[in-house]
Amino acid sequence: MTRDPTRYWWVKLVLVALCMAGVWSFEYVLFPLNSGLIGATVGLVVGAFVATVFEDYMDQNSD
């Protein structure tokens, strides 16, 4: 079976969006007067890392 590199393209977007929303909401709950820009930025970095790990995992464990 051949590898399809675009098979799970949407999962990376979902992971980044969920991480951004989660860290933003966590910051907003702790500091309600802040806009949450730092939380969204940290969530973007964490989401990109998680998406990279997921992509590497799929590359290593696909047929």
C-alpha cells in the first residue's frame, strides 16, 4: 500500500485550533481582563508541536 501524505491534512488544523482555544480559554479564565493574546500564541506553538508529532507518528506507523 502506498503512503498518502495528504490523508490526514485536516487533523493538523484541528489540533492547532483546539490547542489555541484551550490555552486561550485557560488564560481567559485565570485572567479575565486580558485579551488572551499570549494564551493564543502559546496555544499556536503547542498546537504546531502536537501536529508535528502526530505527522511524524503517522509517517512512522503507516504501511
